[in-house]
Amino acid sequence: MVNITLISWGSEISLLKKAAERIDFNLTSWNVYELKADDSKVRACIESFADSDLVLIHPSHDSYWDDIIEGFPKDLPVISYGFSDLFWSASTVPLSVVSAVSTYFLYGGLENLYNMLAFCAVKVLGMDLHYDEPTVTRWEGIYHPDSPFIFDSSDEYFMYRGKVHEYNVGIIFLRSQWICGDLRSVDALIREFEKFSNVTAVFCFSSSDDDLGALSGEECIKRYMPEKLDALIDLRSFIQSRDRDALIRCYKELSIPVFHPLTFYHDTEEEWHSSRSGMSGSEAAWTVALPEFSGMTEMIPVSFAEKDAESGAETNLRLPSEERIVRFSKRIFRWMRLSKKSNAERKIAIILHNKPCASSEGTVGSGANLDTLESVSNVLRALKREGYNVRAPESGEDLINEIMSKKAVSEFRWTSVDEIVKKGGALALIAPDDYMQFFSALPEKVRSDMIKTWGNPPGEEIDGVPPAMVYNGKIVVSGLNFENAIVCVQPKRGCAGSRCDGKACKLLHDPEIPPTHQYLATYNYIGETFDADVIIHVGTHGNLEFLPGKSIGLSGSCYPDIAIGNIPHLYIYNSDNPPEGTTAKRRACATIVNHMQTVMANSELYGSLKELEDQISEYRRAAVTDKARAHALTHTIEDLLEETGIGLSINLRGLKYMEASFDEIIEAAHKVVSETYETKIPDGMHIFGHLPEGDRRTEMIYSILEYEGELLEFIYKAKAETGAPGNDNPASAVDPEIKKESEGIAKSFISYTISREIPEIISRNLFGVALSPGLEPEFRLLYEKINDINQRIENTDEIGSLLNGISGGFIEPGPSGLVTRGNPEILPTGRNMYSLDPYRVPTKAAWRIGSRLAEEVINRYINDNGKYPENIAFYWVSTDVMWGDGEVFSQILKLIGAEPVWKSGKVVSFRIIPYDELNRPRIDVTIKISGIMRDNFYNCIEFMDDAVKAVLNLDEPDEINFLRKHGRENPSTSRIFGNRPGTYGNGVNLAVYSSAWKEEADLADIFLEWNSYSYGRDNFGTPAGDDMVLSLKSVDMTFNVAMTDEYDLLGCCCYFGNHGGLTIAARSVSHKDVPVYYGDTRHRDEVEVRTIADEIRRVVRTKLLNPKWIDGMKRHGYKGAGDISKRVTHVYGWEATTGEVDDSIFDNITETFVLDEDNRSFFSEKNPWALEEISRRLLEAEARNLWNADPDVLDRLKEAYMDIEGDIEDRMDDSGGNIQGGSIDVYSLKELNIHRER
């Protein structure tokens, strides 16, 4: 018996096995996917060579191939075949044999592979067998399961099948499926879609090949598909296109969505059903992420691996999922129905988000850096202009006034369900029998879980919590009708009743609870009763995509899948937030229409900060000319340092104790003042469909160019050349005054350029003379870059793109991330954004920054504490990958003493840095990951886990390897922890918002309960409470990093909930005062580490209390007021979790927003609920002893709150219903659990 070892891809193995059986050879096969994921299988594979007569391999660039090739015994015949000759050199037989084998393989099919094995037996093993030469097979064509032959044109095909339906659907799939006979899933899709459409299924080669005559996918679409398609289904998980732009152009020319149902290549349908993750991260990287790069959507699983019933081995063939194919087909049908309707016929549902915990009434239209209300008004007006039968409010203010006057929101502190109904805020009242028609069709477990949590439909009182949004036994769907459009505020997800406390917040008790009956009833009403043709979620982000369920590849029991139903889904999302946008795409079938980031401008100085800067400048002048004046100014400056809080930031008391000179104090203070001025702040918010103009356009372009530094460096050179004060040092070392002046020149350069001034005039206007030939190339390059960015902004048509999506068109894909990190390619917006290849992270640039960050944080801790930190706890989030290219990833690796190994731009493995090279102890780490990090970048988590375990296993003394030291105390190797699989959040923010805590230990317990699940290689969310506690006991500090000015630690409750929660948990279990630090990599050439107290001061100083930022928010009325309110609540959250907020900050917040007459008048007019939230939260901080308030400030706050409360009560008009109002009811989870047990 001839023994052949085959190492190849799954799609090839099944047919080669049949060929081996036919020729009576023993074939041992190894799937390269399994080898990549399992080192033990690599070793077993190498061991199997000893019994082999011949080895056939189809290699790739993966690093494990080096081990395999090195493992071949001497004199063993090896044939390395493939589509190209790239890896033929690994063969040990003549290249003529390799070429022939590759030809057999290339043509494919059972006959060719049989003859290939016979050829090998003759030419390599010397056997006497007959073989035929390779036979050419088809590269592409039209396939149908009922036809014995392949068609060459759609005309020929339809002569055979006929056209019997209104809709035309195209399916394109890989030739390898056809040639290998792996067609059951393709057949099932064809059969299902033929129930309502004419289906043309085309197979094609993996890429075009002129020598072979194989067409590209886009060429096959044009040649074989009918002239008019209504939908294109692209089943190809891996698309090799020599010209990706040509593929995108093809899709755009079709002007229809391109859908990509998922194939699970290694999990059976049963394994998928039982999986918490859905699809593994490594498989998702190419079956999901790569198709997203081409703008494909609707990634619903329809096909699963087949495995042998006895052995469990993969057959490398696929089986269809009937239930998921039906779901997929229903969604595609609705997309096609949408495209066939006229504008006047189409019905549109628009969903505004809100943050109930931060005031349901005060945060309608939540969306990061987007004026969602004005944006929705813009969209409705555009629809009306295009002939849609909609009523359009004149402005965002008109829209929110109508919403709040009718109380078309969810019940909450100041809103009862009675008031919603009586004031006209109910779109519909759903009778129990009508709801039961939908509810009874849900999976049994879904129904039982919902009944357990919320009672029988329409809802029942459980544990003192009333049913959600039920009026006279009917479910209330709130919203406004605009004729063929409705506007709804997204329902609350995990609480019920007109209150906010630990009882009402059921989500706090269990992150996996299902949404309420009213939640699902609302989405079902939109999709089936209102019969919306499309649903549009507005702003980053809502809660639909974060409902419980699998991470990727959802089932019919996953709540996002249940809620979205069959409605085509468009989502207006911020282009700077790809991780969460990707979650919406993968978990809620969303097609993204991204929007531009808001304009960022210098924060500038104000009030006492401006006075301090002036006094410092005066002191420096007087120190030279008037010593007495300089001495007098020292007292004024010290008073201002205390007043502004900068004295705390520079540790003025410590400097004096160390007898620092006043010049040293001045230098430290001026550094902080300069940092304040240079910090970028949002100039208001973006409005969907609006482009920045004038000075705002200039500011946007400058902020994009600033990160790389080349524009300012050019200005410095040009100034020096023309005799003006310049600086040859790096930008970070430039005198602040010179830098400020140079920034002005740089902005003038931009302004002249976008005003279409010719280059020669621009240079003379800027510098008074023509530039030298040496500087001319740099000038021209910058001139072209400015024009390019400006044109990208001009090319942005967000409204046009959304209208195209509403009419069933193709939304062009585009990159995403922070445009202000030197990424102009993110523009234009209005595109279906994708993320990145996670196997390229961390980049080499990120490694350099992360390495510096690691050493800076160690040095800072040593300076503050006189010893090395043994364990640093991190909050590791997806933005590190998407914004920072893995800066924190790199930092953690460097701390443990490991570094990435790159090959062709991809990270393929890691290297342990020897101790002699590292020259310090290896620092242990405890890592809290976000749910979005888990779902989008699991390969990074596996990589980190592998590195940690490798360092843990080093044979090194405890004093140089803290991981090994702690491993003796804690036998678990787990260092990476997160939420329960299928859930999101941290729990701590909910407890803070709902006042569901009495002591710090309560918050620590909640954090541990929510986040004690371990993750890593072959470990997806194992309960690990004891392991996390043991890991936290040795934590010496907690750490996070600021990478951009767009987002800071006050921008989202996730920061204090996760980083603050991690801190309070570490302090609680270790019984020590664990310090909190924040890194800063906002500027390319600068890395800093500061305390959390300093970071809070910096952000409060530059944004929250800055009149320029406040005025920017006030331009947006109700929405701006709500965003201010949320930031104040986040300050409270940081104090609750860390105790690191200065009392003076609370004093200043009170003075600025509650007691300032102008600002209070603004809130009262635009959003009194936001002002009530601010005031009540301040009073709660004082009552909990979190704020030692100035007595006079506190008295005036209490007086003001009585007026604010009265104002809101007057607006309620005695509408009835029990409400909580402004009362604060404090229940700890321990108390509630004891009560329930009783």
C-alpha cells in the first residue's frame, strides 16, 4: 500500500481523498487551518512523515511551514504544488514533476486528481501505472443543480430555465466548490431564492489569469449575469482581485447591495448553535473582515462544516442550514422590494438613541460628536425634496420640541406611561393577542427567558418592578408619525418603570437578560405593522447591536437577529469608530453610512488660565529689567496656580519643599499652560450632510496634517530661511510662542490654498519672499496634500449616499479610524466603512511608541514609589487596534519582555527578549478587555495569551520574572479577563447611574461579577472569579492611555466603569491604595504618563469648563445640553470609582452650569432635564461625601435645584402616573438579593 501524506486546504482534501480511494492509495491528510491553530498537530504531522512514501504540500506564508519543511526526513520525496511557483522550491523532486502536478491540480476535478496521483506514482515512486495528461476544465460558467451542463451566457441559461419572477438574483461562488462537488449549500440557496426570483448562479476562478484564460470575478459578473440584477449574493469568502478598485467599480455599476452569507468551514451547525462566540476570530478575519473591505453586507450564516458521524473528522464539505437560509432570503427579498418601490411609496423608520441611565428625557438623540436631531431633520427634508411622502420638521429644535411636548420617549424619572399616551407620544398600542402572534413564534428558550425576566406578555410586575411601557394592558410603542416616516427613540433595554434605581435596573443584576417585551414589540411593529422598507439608526451608538447573543454569525435565538427581523438596516455612524460600527454590521445586519468627524480646534486659554499666561510672560520680562516687579508677581502667579488647579498638576507644594527655584516652578507651570492651549477640542458637533466651510474647513485640514508634523516643520524651515524666528528642534521642543505663531502661518497656507491662490503668490503672502529652490519641493508636496484633503471633503455627499442606500443602492466601502492621526484616506465620508487586517497589528511604528510607553510607565512608578511595579492592570480596548495600531498591545508585550516578529508586514509570532537585553524585571499584567475587542480582534487576544504563557514558563528567578513569581502564588495562567460571552459593558456604570451602591466594596463586587471571565487560546469566556481576584491582589497600578483629543476619559461611561471599576476592584481585593495612571500618545513624537487626577484636571480644564467648548455645545441646543450633562455625570463616576477628582472641580462645575445665569437660562430653555441631572448628581456626590463642597456653593445649588425641579414638574401638566422625579433611592445589590431570597 502506498502511503501519501497530504498537507493542504480543506476544499482540496475531500476530492483528493476520493482520488486516493479510487487508486487504492492510503492518504493521510492534514488541514492547514488546523495546523495553524494547534502546535501539537504540527508535531503529529511531522511525525507522520516517517511512514510516508510521498508528501504533497500546498504551502502558504504562515510561519509553521518552516517547522514542517524542516521536519522532512532526508530522501523523502516532497512535492510542493500550487497555483504559482512561489513555493515550488520546497520540493525535493525535479521541477518538471512539480510543474506537472501543479497543472493537474490547477485544472482540478476527480479525473485530473486521480491522474495526478498516478503520475506521481510513476514519476516519483517508480510504479507501473497508467495516467492521462491533464485535462482542461472550465474556469467559469452558469450553474444550476438541475442541469447536467454549464451555460455560457444568461440568454442561453434563461432559454433553459425561463423567467417567471419579477426579481433577478445573481449568485457568484468559487470554482473550487463546483470542481470539488461541494454544492449542497449553493443548491439550497438557489432553491430558496427561486421561490420568488430568477436566479443566475455563476462560478469563477479565485482570480483572473490571462495565461489560463480565467476571468476575474467582476468580468464574470459582467459576462454571465443578466443585464439587470436586483441583488447579488457573493459567496466567495476569499476574494483575490488584482484590481480591488475594479471590483468596487463593478459593484457600483450594478447599483445594488452585495450580500455575503457566511460559510463556517470548521464548525458543524450543532457546534455553532452551542458556541457562545459564533465564529472564531481567526476564521472571521478572512471570511468576514475581507468581504467587508469590498462593501459586502448581511453576513448571516447559511452553511456549516460536515463531519464524519463516527470519527468526528471534517469531510471538508459543507451542509446548508435551512432555517438560516430562509432568514437570509427574507432579508434579501425586503432589500429587493425596497428597490422596486417609488420614492412616494417607501416607508422609513428612523431610530434615535438615548442613554436612559444618564436621563432618558435629557439625552434623546445620543450620538458621539453628531447633532443627531439636526441630522434627522436634514434627512427628512432631503427625503421630501426627493418626492418621499414625508412631513419634515424645519429644524432639529422643532423635532426635539415635538418629541418632548408629546413625550414620545420611554418612561423614566420624569415621564410616566400615562403621560406618554395622553400627550400623543404613542405611535401604537399593541394588544396582547397581536403581540402573541409574534412572540409565540420565537424559539422556546427565548420565550422562557423573557417570561422569567419580564413576566408573561405584555409584561408583569416582578420583584416590585412594573411591566415596561404597558398602558391598560397594551404595549405602548412611542414615537412620532411623519406620514411615510416615523421617528422613534430606541426603547430601554434592561429596565422598566418611571424610575432609576437598583430595583428597576434589571440589567445590573444580569448582563445577559433579554430585552423587554416592549423592546421587541417596538421593532416588530416597525418591521411588520408599519411595514418599514428600511430602518435607519442615527448616531454612535445604540443598544440593538449589543443585545445578548453570539459575537459573529448570529442565530435565530440571538436578540439582535430577533429584533432587526427582516428590515433592511442603514446605520449613520461616526467614521472614527470602526470597532463599534463593525459590531453593528456583524451583529445587526447594518450597512454603515459613515459621517465626518467633527472639526477640532485649539482649546485656547480663558479666564484665570489666560491671566496666568499673561502674568508668566510679564514675570519673564520683569526678571530681566525689574527685579522688584518680578518678585511682586510671584505672589500673583502662586495665587493663580492654586485658582486654576495647575498648582496641583505641577505639585507646587512638593516643588517648594524641594526648594525648587521660582524659574523652575514657572517652567513647569508654563508647560501645563501650553498643553492646555495646544489640546484640541471639538468645535461643536458634526451635522450629517453638512461640510465645514471657511475657517472650520481650514481647522479640519490643519488637524489632519498636524499629526505627522511635516507642515509645521516646513514652516519652521521657511521662517528660518527668510530671517524670521524659527527652530530646528523637533516640534515638541519649539518655544510655545514660536509654535503658536507658526500654526497661524500654517493655517494661512491652508486657507490660501483652498481659496485657489497660485503657489507663487501663497509663498510670498506667507513669507514675503519667494522660497529658495531647496524648499520648493516640500512646499509643492504640502500644497498638493492640502488640495487632496480639500477635494476629499468636497467629494463628501453623506445625504446622497444615504438616499442611495434608502433606494436599495450599493454603498461604497471605505476605510475608517481617526482622520486626525494623519489619515486623510478616511475621507470622503458617506461610505460603508470597514476596519483593518488584525494580523498586521501591532505595526512597527506602534511597537516603537508602545515600547517607550512601557519604559515611561515603569519610570514614573519608580519615581513615585521607589520600586518596580510587579503587576500593572490594563483596560485594553479595540480602539488601541483601530486608532493606535496596537500601541497598548506593544506596551504590554514590552512590559512582559516579548516583542512581535513581522513577516511581509504581518505579525507571525513573537520573540522572548532575553533578560540581559531587557535589563529589568518582567512586569506581570492583568488585562480587562472590552466586549468589542473580544468580538473584533480575538486573534490579538490569543497572541497576547500565548506570549504571557511563554513568559510564565521561563526558567527565571522570581526577582526578574514577576509573572513567574505570581504564578507560584496563583497557579492559573489567566491574565486576560472580560465580560460573559455574548454580553457587553462593565456593570459599574449602571450601579453608579442607578445609585445602586453604598460602599466602594459594592462597586468592586459588581465589577468582579460582570468581568471575571477569562479569555485566551482555546478559552472563550470561562468563569474565572477566583483567578481574577488572585491576579488583582498583586496589582500595583492601573493604566489606560489617551490617543486622541476627540475622545477622552470623560467622553463615555465605559472609561470610569471599566478603568475605574478595575481600580476599585484591585484596591478592594488587595487592601492597598492602588495608584491610577494615564498615558498620552496624542502627539506622534511625544509619550507622557500622568496620574489620573492630572488627566481629569487636564480634560476638565481644556473642555468641560472651557467657554469655547461650552459655546460649541450650546450651538446645538438640546443635544449640546445633554452632552454636557453626560460629561458631568462621568466626572461623578470617576470620583465614585477612584476618589481622584478635586473638590474644586465640583465647585467649578456647579458655578459654571447651575449657578451661572446665562448657562442656566440656556439649559432651562433647551433641555431642563439635563440641568436637573447635573444638579441632582452634584447633590448626590456631596451627600455621599465624594465632594467636600464650598458651603456657599452648596447652599445656592440646593436652592437652584428646587427651582429646576419645580420647572420640570410644571411641564408635566398633571398627566398622571407614578414617577420617581428627583428622589434618589439607594439600594445595594446585596440588599436586593437578600430581599429576593426572603
